[in-house]
Amino acid sequence: MTVTAGIKMDEAHVVEALHEARERLISAGGKVLLDFAAVRSLDPKAVRAMAEFAEMAQHQGVKVVLRDVNVDVYKVLKLVKLAKQFSFVN
């Protein structure tokens, strides 16, 4: 499977980065890698955007991989039952 989008996430711009990744999903399949190294927390708007992104990716058969997710972000994703929709790598 090829990586069709590699997006570096920024805590202040998670929603915007997900919109950019969403545009790439529309035009291509494969795998999307989102680098969360600079993200220490997710606000409710970012969580909502993550849920929408995961749903869109699933409908298009695209695997979403989150890289370098810290424990706090992972806990939020797990709490809102989104963690199982992503793969995680360090």
C-alpha cells in the first residue's frame, strides 16, 4: 500500500491539516500518514474533525496511520472511541 498523503500536524492547526488531508483523500486511495509529534492535546473541534476524517477514510477504503501520538492524545481518541479507527506507529 502506498502513502498518498503525509501530513505533519500542528496542535494549533489540527482541523486545517485534516481538511488538507481530506482533499487528498478525495483524489487518491492508499494510506494516509498523519504525524502528530507536535500535537499535545485535542480540543473538541479537533476531535470532531478526526471523527469526520476517519469516517471519510473508511468509506474510501483508505488506511489512516497516526505517527508519534502522545499518551494524552491517545487517551482522548480512546475515550471517544476513535482509537480503533486508526493505526499507530512511533
